[in-house]
Amino acid sequence: MPETTDKLVIAGREFNSRLMVGTGKYADYPQMVAALEASGAEIITVAVRRVNISDRNKESLLDHIDLKKYTLLPNTAGCYTADDAIRTCRLAREAGLSDFVKLEVLGDEQTLFPDNQELLKAAEVLVKDGFTVLPYTSDDPIICKRLEDLGCAAVMPLGAPIGSGLGIRNPYNIRIILDTVKVPVIVDAGVGTASDAAIAMELGCHGVLMNTGIAGAQDPIAMAEAMNLAVRAGRLAYRAGRIPMKLHASASSPITGLIK
Amino acid sequence: MPETTDKLVIAGREFNSRLMVGTGKYADYPQMVAALEASGAEIITVAVRRVNISDRNKESLLDHIDLKKYTLLPNTAGCYTADDAIRTCRLAREAGLSDFVKLEVLGDEQTLFPDNQELLKAAEVLVKDGFTVLPYTSDDPIICKRLEDLGCAAVMPLGAPIGSGLGIRNPYNIRIILDTVKVPVIVDAGVGTASDAAIAMELGCHGVLMNTGIAGAQDPIAMAEAMNLAVRAGRLAYRAGRIPMKLHASASSPITGLIK
Amino acid sequence: MPETTDKLVIAGREFNSRLMVGTGKYADYPQMVAALEASGAEIITVAVRRVNISDRNKESLLDHIDLKKYTLLPNTAGCYTADDAIRTCRLAREAGLSDFVKLEVLGDEQTLFPDNQELLKAAEVLVKDGFTVLPYTSDDPIICKRLEDLGCAAVMPLGAPIGSGLGIRNPYNIRIILDTVKVPVIVDAGVGTASDAAIAMELGCHGVLMNTGIAGAQDPIAMAEAMNLAVRAGRLAYRAGRIPMKLHASASSPITGLIK
Amino acid sequence: MPETTDKLVIAGREFNSRLMVGTGKYADYPQMVAALEASGAEIITVAVRRVNISDRNKESLLDHIDLKKYTLLPNTAGCYTADDAIRTCRLAREAGLSDFVKLEVLGDEQTLFPDNQELLKAAEVLVKDGFTVLPYTSDDPIICKRLEDLGCAAVMPLGAPIGSGLGIRNPYNIRIILDTVKVPVIVDAGVGTASDAAIAMELGCHGVLMNTGIAGAQDPIAMAEAMNLAVRAGRLAYRAGRIPMKLHASASSPITGLIK
């Protein structure tokens, strides 16, 4: 199967790119637009709070995004309760944004870890309400299974805390999540550099979502291109079937366990 | 500086691609040719032992490589002494192959680690003899400095043993080597998958050389393309300036040291 | 503060040893008794399900444990719902075992990950019911904070899945948990060898609980002694204040971030 | 085999402790003496340069070390050539110190990496000269084999650069060295905290040598005790036979390769 026919499918919608990017923290809109372009992303997430929904005559983030080109994924960044997140999603839908939503319910202003109890409550209501829900969650296989059972269209476990740049801190949990759920697994948060994105894909994840890793780089546009290439590289490598790890070429068997 | 003007320069020769690939272990020549093409490599290394130097009428590896397109880098794979390696390089030059050589002197048939004592002897003779010498060596900063002092055009420390697929096992040493020598540092050996290649480039290395990682993959052509993208991704990310690593986004300072 | 006065304090009770051990998976009772002794542990956890509570005339695990010497910590292993775990704790208390309990509510028979939603429900009821609750949970700072807020006497995040032997897979999360809660943090599950236990203590954890790592070793009694020494070594090293990590001795500043 | 009969044997001499410690960098002699005592070490290494060999009437490091209790291992710290190291060893022997020597020939003042070419030259001369030679070297299996072939009584590969505190940066190479040589393998340099020492022993090394990790800690005496316990813990765990690593307890097979 060539790269061009290897689609990401979420809730029946097909995408060529497996990289999803955010729209925050850029120096200005032209920089953001150029970075989105360089990333090759087709799905762009925007914080509903940052869109002037009530007064669309004022300048808005959305004025700068070509909505014919990108699929908008409104998110509930800044929500700390299920109620707040549900209200935010409904507001976004009423304003005509989308019913395809990235659901975030944060538990802590400092670490920005998800509050999975509130997340599950919000996901249940929103799925029943007809939303296509992509929840940002912990790398916890049990929570991911619950989210799938509630009808979420994908699960988005964190690789590391939002904005940390630490990469996939627990690939073992991501591997178990991949063994546990059938919906797409999108690593969301923690990617700091290109190899982190490649590693997520090599693990077998279906996509990667990032914002700070690109927007916070010294040259966000170059980093966006790096991430574009890295996600494709990691996906190709996953599909190509890597060589086994061995202590050296003439070792008779693959390495068993980590060597410490 | 856009990607197109970011050249690899070795001994005054400029290359667009930072990925160098080997020619061994492929199922057949057409597969090799397709993988070379997909890798985007400009420098191709061939074991002098595998070229029918003495009888160029017989079929040879070289019949399958477009010598207008690729720069040939003959290597001394299979040599275990300085004398043998020196003889092999001279043979290659006499046969018109090239005076641009990858110098390997192995210390052990099992692990294929370099014998750095013999390597230094061979490098000294070959440099004086007018060869452009690229030595495969350990990730040892002192040896790398000696090789540079002898006049080698680059140093090629291993990431991990040949054929192991273990990636860059000691990025700390690679970092110290980058601080120590002025010639290009090319990671040679150990790359198992795309992220390994990206990591080498993110460390600041100037290039990556690999063979088994591509030729031994289940789909060598797809893996060659993955490596092509990964090397470019890693280089771009290195140049783009990644975000610092922090325990979480609101941590006041970058992480100091590994967390164990 | 010498080692002898560095006590572990849980809910006002003082312990000299920071190692807690389980009682399952031994070849026979004499082996278990010898391993408990070698471990130096003062707190011993037993699955309520394995004690013949209803008929104390039959042979029971408890017949082999010197209850004057060890503090018993009954656990709810094998419970998959809050109700089941609550019932089990009450049964244990009625049978005179203890009101000091290790609360486990599992989410999955395969991976033995905790079900944190059910755990929170059970913890709330049991704390109100007068139990001293030590919950086995994920390495999720938000859940750990909720458990503390509910009145749990400690939190016991997993280092890795039960029985995996993978060590502390995400020391970053453990570090954040240590920054987040004030109750003792006991790493529970995942320890495979001595250095894993030392690492948990060096991170600043207050204790470690393990079972398979000892009982499943080829020589459980020797491994129990190894864990005894390792927990003490790790705690001492944490208190002694280790040297900073640097690329080499004359590097002017500590390493910032992981090197990849 | 109980811990008490598990001896370290070097050149026919038996030792109960597998921890060797240095004598530099302490605040004062009483602190050094207390740390040596707490470490449980039987072999103490001293830089010949720091002993007033020429004028034994002046105060000397040796005045503070109980030579009935400890085996002295003079070292050639500060030597950058084979000649210098050979001269230093002979001086030590003439002064009656010992013919049991730790051979260091450094390649670089900054990183303190060994110069393996000079090391091999010095080792050859000193072995012929009747010294029992323990060489500090790189984690390079080929060099370690050469040193064994020359007649060295042990090999002492670095875990990481001297004074770096980075632990065992390349356990894969240490494992290969253990497969390659028959003499004892002592990890020398790089240990920063207790778990590093435990890991060295769990790999199967025969001993650990350290100085900065203890002397540079905030409380060197507590850290010396931590290292004492950690080396014993790691050795016991190695001999006890740890459980295999698995993704989770019910995984049917051990983990193959690193998960990235």
C-alpha cells in the first residue's frame, strides 16, 4: 500500500495527513498560516475561547484559516469541568464551527493534566448529543477503553504534559492502549522535536497532535516542515517493518527486555 | 537558510542529502536500485570485496549503480588489519573506483566493532597516500580527535554495533565528539528505524550512514523512503531550534539532568 | 538524621522499613516466611480473598505470619467494582484483620490496571467508614490529588503494570505526583529488580510495595534481601544529595534536558 | 551461595566487598576516613601524585589510611602518556606502595576520557615489569580484549565520563564486554547515585569503582553507605535471577527489544 492510499480514518472521514496541529502561541497570524501550510496538516484545532463567536465582526483567528482547505477541530481548552466543556462545544456548534470536537477537561492549571472523571461525563453527554468526540486523556488504557465504549471517535492520550517537550514518556502504556481500543489512537501533547513524532508513529499510533512543539520552536515554520516529514517517516517505517534489535549482528536472538 | 541550501560538505565536496547508504543484503539488484532511489542518497558505499575488480567482464554490483548519479564510496568491509585495509583501498583506486574511501578495520567477527589501533595506522598511511578517508570508529572522542589530526575528512562513530538496530546507544558520547572535532560527524551503524536517524541529526550530526536498517526491513524500499524523510526531518528540527524540556508547561526552568 | 531515625509515617503510624511486601506466588509457606524475614518489611499485604475468613479453623495464610512482628495490610485484590472492594474491606474488618487497607479496584483482568473511577467511589465510602485507605492507582497526578482530598492516608501509583517487572516507566509523573500531594507516595507494582526499587526512593518516594519482583525471582529469599538493601540504598542516596549530572567533569553547567 | 562466600577475586586475591573507592575531593581527612569506613570498601585507590613519596616526613594522605585494613591501589591519575604512567607506577613501587596498580592514561584534560593507544603501550610494559595492572578504559570490547590479552588482571571500562554522574550510559557495551573477556569487569567512573551502582552489578559486572559520586555528594558519608548497600543489592539481585520483563503480567512472552 503506497503512502498515498494509507489514509487516516476518523468517524468515517478520510485524511491524508496524520499530523494535526494547533493554532496557539504563534508570533502573529502570518507565521501561523505559514506553519500550518508547512505542516501539511489537514485538521487544525482551535480553542473555542479564542474565536469571537459572539461578535463575528471583530477580527478572529478564523479569518486567517482557509476553511476550504482545513478541517476545523474546535477544542475546549481552558475548561475545568464537564459542564463548562459541554457548554463550550454546544456554543461552537451553534456558531457553525463544527460538531467534530477535541474534548479537553483539565484537572490542574499547573500541569494541564486531564481530569478523566469530568472528561468521561462530558464525553457521554456530547456523544449522545451527536458530536464526534476526540478526547484528550491520560495514557491510561482503562480510561481509553471507557471513552471508546462511550462512543468517542478516537482517543488522544498524552505523550507527556502539554508544553513539556518531553516526547513519549511511557511508550509501554501507548502500546497497551493500541492493543486495547479499536478506534484511532492519536498522541496529543508532549512532542518536542521531530523524532518524538516519528516514535509515536513507529509505535503504531494513527496520528499525532501538537502545538507548542511547533509554535514554540525558534523557527516555527521550519519545525512544522520537520514534523510533517517526521510523521510521514515514522508511519512509513512502521509499515515497512523494522529489523529486530540485537546485541550485535551475530547475536542469535533479539534482545529480551531492556538492558539496564 | 532553506533546506535546499543546507549542504553537507566533505573534503570540499558538496552534497544535498545527508543520508549515505550501503549496497549489501538486498534480495536482488532491482530491489537495491529501487531502495537507493527511494533513499535520496547521493553517496553509496560498496564493499571493494564485492566488486569484481580483477575481472570486470563478469557481472558486478557496479553494473547496477548509475555512476553519474551517485558518488561511490568504496569501503574496506571484511578487513581485520591495517595492511589489509590499505591494500584494499589501493586496489580500489587502481581499478578506478575512487580515492574517496570508507575505512573499516574490524576487531572482531562477532560484534564487528572497529579495531581502533589498526584503524589509526591505516588512516595515517592512506591520508599520506592521498586518499580522502572516512573512518568507521567507536563513539570515542579521543580516537575521533586522533583521526581528525591525522587528516581524515570526517569521522564516522558507530551509533550501535553494525546490524544491531539499537539506535544511538550513547548520545552523550556523540555530543562530546561533536564538541571535539571540526570535521563532519557521520553516525555509521546501529540505525534500526526512522526515529534513530532523526535523533542522530537532532544531536547535530552532519549525516548518517546505514545499510542493514534499510536492506533488512520487511519492505526495504518503503524503509529507504522513511529514512530519507527522517534524516531531513531531524536536520530541519535541529536547525529550527526545539523547545526546552520541562516537567510541565508552567515549570519555571528546564529539566536539569535525567530524571530517574 | 541517621538512618535509624528516618521513619516512614502513614496515618500517624511509624515504620522503620520503607519496603512493603506481598504474600502471593511463593512456592510454599516456608519460602514466603523466609522471604518476608529477609526483606526487612514491617508491613505485609495479604489478599482478603486468600484468607479463610469464614472458617478460621482451616489452614490460612495468616497462620504463617507472625502478627506481633508485622503490620497486616489487607488488600482487595481481585475486586473489579467499588461495591465489591467496599464489601471486601468490611469483611476483613469484621473478621478482625485490620482497618488499615490497601484498596485495589482493577479495570481489566489482562493488564491489571486500576479502574480509577471505581477506586475513587470506594475510597470515598471507606474513608467515611473509618478505614485507613492506601489506594493502588495510576501514575496520574490528578487522580492522586483527588484521593488525597478524599482522605486517603497515602497514594500508591504504579511504576509499571503489576507483574511486568518494567520498573518505573514514567519517573516524570512520579515526580509531579510528589510535587502535588502531601501524603506519602508509595510506588506499587512494576519493580523487577533492586535498582528499580532504588530509583523509586531516589525520586523521593516514601516507600515501595512489591510482590512478584521478589516471589517470582529464581531465588526469592536472596531477592528479598536485595530489595531490602536497595530500598535503604535509594533512600540514603536521596537524603545524601547526589552530584549533578554533567556531560563531563569540566562542563560548566548541569545537563539540561535529556540528550537524545 | 550466601553473600559471605561470594568473593571478588582479582589476580588470585580475594575481597568481600565489590566496591572500590577513591580518596580525592573530600572536605578533609576525617570526612574521607568516615566515608571509606561507611563504604565498606576493601580496596582504596590513591593518586601517586598526591602521596609525598619523596619526603615521607611531610603529612601525606597515607597517614590517614589504615593500611592493615585496606588494600592500597595506587593510580596514575594525571598521566597523559604511557611513559609518564609507567614512571609513576615504578616510583610507587619503589616507594613501597604496591605493585597492584590502577592504570590511567588520559587523552584529554576536559573530558578525562582514556587514551587507549597509550594505555595499551603502558599496560604491556607494566605487565612485563611484574605489576598487577587494572586499566581504566573505554567501554570498547576490542580494547578490553587487548588489555586482557596483554595480561591485565581486570578491565575497568567507564560507565560515563569521570565526574559526570551520568551512570552507565551504554549498558549494551558493558554487556558485550562481559561476554568478551574472562577477567573481572569493574565499572570505573560515571556512577552518580546508588541505583547506578546497583545497575552495574545487575548487568553482571564484578565490581564498581567510584570517587566523585561519594566525595561530591552533599553528605559523603551517607552516600558512601548508600553505595555500600547498593553494590550489595545489585550483586544479590543479579545472583537471585530477576523476573522477565513483560508488557503486563498476562503477556505471553517477554518484551523483545526496547519499546520506543
